[in-house]
Amino acid sequence: MILRLMETASADPATVPLTPQDLTKREYFGHEIPYEGRLSWSLPAREIINFVRACDFFPFHSPWGHPQTILGTMSGAQEIGVVKACLTGERCDRSPGIVGEFVGPGVKIACGDEWVIVNKLKVEGRYVNSADVLKPESRLSNGS
């Protein structure tokens, strides 16, 4: 299709239709890290997944790092990065940030509207399966 477009454009540029841009729908995305690099579990699941994906530059280093969340533990709070996550499509009636059941190496986490599965985390500089760190009924809070 691209080849055909290039051939048409070089032979007769006027035949390539022009579509004006609707300037009221344009958006600007600056260099800032979305949400200041912090996950808010009360957001819709799709926004959370898109944020995690936007920070995933694999196999390259992410200039933003991974979205951060806080795991409350008996000894305090531990900041962890969410590396890989996916949608489930399953409605959720739990409080945002509650850890649900295990799904293979992943764990379900409650979001504002549905469960997401978090598969990979970065904890203390190491990449780990989330099931090795998160336990059902524990709670993740905004990474702030």
C-alpha cells in the first residue's frame, strides 16, 4: 500500500487526497513523566495498563523508569515498580489496590473499574514475578 501511494504521489501528487487536521482535537504530550511516575489504582484499568506499557521500552532502558506503587508490609512500606501488566475484562467490586488471586506468575490487582493482572515487578533493582512478592488481600497504594 505504501509503495502504491509513493508511486501515485510521484506520478500525480494532486490525486493524493488531502485531509485537513481538526485542530480542536490535537493533543500535546510533553517530556514529563505521566502521573509523575506514580500509579493510582483508582484509575480505570485501561489507563493503568496504557501507563505501564508507555513506560516499557524493553529491550532498552526506560528513561522514565517503571510506574511506582507502594506495598504496605509489617515492617513499613516498600516501593515497587510495575513492569508488565494486562487487562482481564473482569469487573471488580473491591477497593482499588487490593491484591486478588494468583494467575500463574501474576496477581490480580483491583483498579477503579476492573481487575488487572500484574505479571512482573521491579523490587530493589531486581525483576521478579509478582506472585513472589504480592500476597492476596495485601494492599498497594499510590506510589507517592
